[in-house]
Amino acid sequence: MPYPDEFTGFQVNGPDTWLEFHKNEFKPKPFDDYDVDIKIEACGVCGSDVHTISGGWGEQHFPLAVGHEIVGTAIRVGPKVSLVKVGQRVGVGAQSYACLECRQCKNDNETYCRHQLDTYGAIWPATGTVMQGGYSSHVRTHEHWVFPIPAALSNTVAAPMLCAGLTAYSPLVRNGCGPGKKVGVVGLGGIGHFGVLFAKALGAEVWAISRTHAKEADARAMGADGFLATADKDWNVPHEMTFDLIVNTANSFEGFDINAYLSLLDVHAKWVSVGLPEDEEGIRVRNQTFLSNGCFFGSSHLGSRKETLEMLQLAADKGISTWVEEVKIGKEALAETLSKLHNNKVRYRFCLTGYEEEFGA
């Protein structure tokens, strides 16, 4: 059956064949009063996509099309939709539903709603439909999680901001990043490079923190005021108790000396982790670790609609540009691209294009 009854997407059948993509038709969830149908034009490739289809984050619902950094054109809106118009260029990130009634939702914390659903892989409660992501022709999403894209941002610049960018932006603004603050960003990958770009745009003194000096030139080109390489002897000592905020985007805790990192924080300053490693022991934290500076240790998950709109506008106003490599969507291209991402061979975000060529007008 043709659209809108069925969409088409590149799906994976399971973790044993996670680099084998199959172009299939699938039924989206039922179209509701607040829904928006979007014809996809670009989609960022997120580390979450690899962790999900490879089995690194545990069991999933297959067959599955991943992708949650989506930009396209709204082609149909429900009768109660007021935030989006047909023909508007819009984006969708990693979350596509929450109740919008609970305390968290009413306080711009809808990403922490107990009923929140991810854009792909979640089960739509009413029908049991497995929600499919942006490696597809279309996506159907509640209007609250559909965001107008400023004209100043191209598709491939904006798309990766909808997950990676927001994951970095939210903890920065929620924890006081701005003029007069010294902010560290641990890990200079897809999320970390946004951490540097946004922290600088917000007016902070920004330091990139990486294992070696290999990415120092890139970090400074992104606007970093300083760079620390943890492989250097006593790398932390000159900066102990001088940072107001550190956002940790690292995707692995192998060889991670948490005591050295936390020693950088000023009294009651904050360490916020946003990276999600696969199954491993993680970090061992002892109460004594916090005694010398009374620092706080926490995490952050995505961000609110309000923060998403603010982030996109900041990027437009400040001329922030994602460091992105464009790839035309297709079976072989997807396999090669996700393999490269799995092996950390990307600077600093992949974004899929060529949707009309692959799926038709």
C-alpha cells in the first residue's frame, strides 16, 4: 500500500547481522490528532544507532530502522496540530512522546517523563507498533517533538544537533555555562565537539579534555581556549579546583581516573556525564572522592522542547556549524558508515542525504 499507509526504510534484522540493511516497507503507528508526517531529507548518524543494532545496549525489537537526527518537510498535520504547518522544514530528535501531563512534563522536563518514548525502537502502547527511525522515507511524530529549523541552518548542519547537539547543550545551560565560567568538555567526538561549540557560543572559557593531543588543533579551531591531554604527566595539577562545570561526553571509561578529573572542579562545582558506554564495569566512586571540593556528580538526558528551540536559534544567530561528513543513504553506504563510526573514523558527525534519490519524490 502506498504512503501514508506504509513508509519505506532501511532495517536491520538483528545484532548478528547489524551491518546488513534491508529496504523494507513498514506500517507506522496510527495517525493521531496531534501527529505530523515528515518526508525525510537528511538524518544524522548517531552512536546510539550503532549501540542499538549491534546489541551493545541489550535486546531490541527487530526488524528496526534506526536514526533520530531527522530533518525534512512536514507534509501532513493532524486536526489539533498548532505548532507545525504543512510545507515547513522541521526536525525530530531522539524522543517522540511523553504524557505532557505529569510534573516533569509541565516543568520543561519532558525528557524525564516516566512515559517517554524514543523515536525508534519503542513500542507504541495502543497498537504494539515498533517505532521506526530516520533511515526511512518518512517519520510520524507528535507535534511537541517536531521542531522548526531556522533558515540559517542547512539540513546537514541542523540534523546532528537534534540529538548530539541537544545532549551537549542541555547540561551546559542547566548548569550555568556562560561568561565568567570555566567549562571543560571531556571527549572530542560527536557530542563533545558540540560541547565545545556551544559552550564557547554561550560565552564561557572552554577547555577540551582528551586522551592525547591528536585533536588539539581541531578543538582550538572549534573555539576551545585551552586543551588538556590526560596522557600527559600531572595533566590535571595546574588546573585543580578551577573549573565551574565539566561535561563528560566520553563513550568509554577504560583507563578513566575519575579522581584526577574531579580534582579539576571548584567547590560544589558539577561533573555531568552524558556518554552511554556499552556493558562494562563503569566508574568506581567513593565518598572520599568528593571530600576535597564537595563537588557534585550527575548526568543529563537529551533536553526539552524549549531547550531544543533555543539551541537551534543560538546556532543560527552565532553561525555555529556542525563538523559533518555527508553520505548518500543506501545499503552499502550505511554499512560502511556505521562500520566507520563503530571504529571512531569520523570527524565529527556523519549525516545521511540523498533521500529523494533513494525513496522517490
